[in-house]
Amino acid sequence: MSLPERVTIYEVGPRDGLQNEEAVVPAEVKVELIRRLLAAGLPVVEATSFVHPRWVPQLADAAQVMATLGEEGRALPVLVPNERGLDRALELGLRHVAVFGSATETFAQRNLNRSLDEQFAMFEPTVRRAREAGLDVRAYVSMCFGDPWEGAVPVEQVVSVGRRLLDLGASQLSLGDTIGVGTAGQVKQLIGAFGEAGVGTDLLAVHFHDTYGQALANAYSALQEGVTTFDASAGGLGGCPYAESATGNLATEDLVWMLTGLGVEHGVDLGAVVATSAWMAGHLGRPSPSAVVRALAPTVG
């Protein structure tokens, strides 16, 4: 089976990886984490989110982090939940933003305080203004494979939500298995359904959580279908503050190990990422959930 020659790893550790941590990580540690990940060759590092601190206290220092990063931070994507978040991104001269939508009614209500349809009315001015200002806009679609309140999510519902976000002006969809219940067969089916709806893999990214130990298998399935952008989190950090059953993201190191074994180019220095994750685990006071970090951390400096 033919696989893509090269893929892009979209590192989400500093935002999605840390957002659910109870103990506040100092801004200077977050800045160093971002700089270490960039130095390790990761081409995209999502830095933070301009969400209201009441909802995600861990990211209350978003403006401080981006200001400290300065010019190097302007090229890094940030999550903006609404127009107020976009205003903050524009004030800092940032060039890449993302919005976070839901494929299900219940999660839209719980996460966005909007119905499934109403969320698009909220996103429309945010995406429009961002594009008018010359910014690139990514769109996350959460609960693509299962929802803790609604159960299995119909494929056609996910495709409908994704198409509407693209129609608003998003340049890429990140399909999220927010609670980690997806399987390789479901990944193949969903990507195929997008293709049948006229959405090629060049517009898709995948975002897997490892709740059931399926994240790496799901990534391989997406790779077989031609997807070339993979979200991952250094050390497997992460969860979702609005879905208690969501556990860690696909670990960047585990993904890199698999890609290297398959001969797929990624441009990432595995040793540097492992060392960074081991360093971050020390700040968090617990070992990394990544199998590759556990295997290699004693051997890296």
C-alpha cells in the first residue's frame, strides 16, 4: 500500500496538552516548552488559547506567553473561541488562528453554550474577520467518532459539520476523536465519506486521543487513506476540560517512532522531543504516558 512520502506533525502539547492540568504551569515554562519543541523540528506548534480564564484557568496567561515569544510567536497558531479571542490575537499580530466546533448537539451545548446549528452563527464573524485580516483559520471538529452523552456519532453528521466550517472559510479541518473511542475502520469510513462529499485529504487533519489505546492504530489508518497532517502532543499530554472521559492525546514521540519505521519523512528530532517531554514530566511531577518516552528517556540527555 502506498503511503505519503512526508507528513506534517501539528504539535498541540502547549495548548491541548496542558489545558486540563490542575496545577498552573508558569508562563516561562510554557514558553520554554514551545521553544524546545520548535527547536526539535516540529513545523507547527499550537501555542495557547484565548479562552476566558474562567473556563480554562491554565491558559489565563495566553497574552503573556505570546508577548514573551515575540516575533517567533506570531507564526504560531492559537485557538480563538469567539470574536473576543480573535481581537486579542489581532492585537498581538498573530497570523494563524483556530476555532473549535462540535459534531454533536450535546457537546455544542456544554462546550459552546450553543446548539449544533447556532455554533456556526458564532463562528461566522470570527472566521470572516480573520480571513479579511489575512489570517489562516483552522477548524477543529470535536466528537467525530463518539460522544459521552449521545454515543456513536453518525458519519453524515460529522461530514455536514465539517463542510459548513469549510464553507465559512476554514482552510483545514482537524477531525477529533475527543474521547478516544474511534477505531481504524471508523477512521477509514469517515475519511472516505469526506472524499465522497468533495473534501479531499489535503483539507483534513486528524486528532486522536488514546483512551482505548487506539490512537496510533487510528493514525496509521488515516495515513493509509492519504492524510498528511497529524495532531499530536509531546509526551502524550492532554485531555478535554469539558469531557471527563477524554484522556491523553496521541504522543508525538509514538507517532514519530511509527513514521520513521514506515519510512515516512517528518523532520522531527525524536531524541530532542523525548528529552523535552521528560523535562516537562518533571515539572508536572509524574511520568510521561508516552510509551516511547518511557523507553527512551533514560538514554537521552
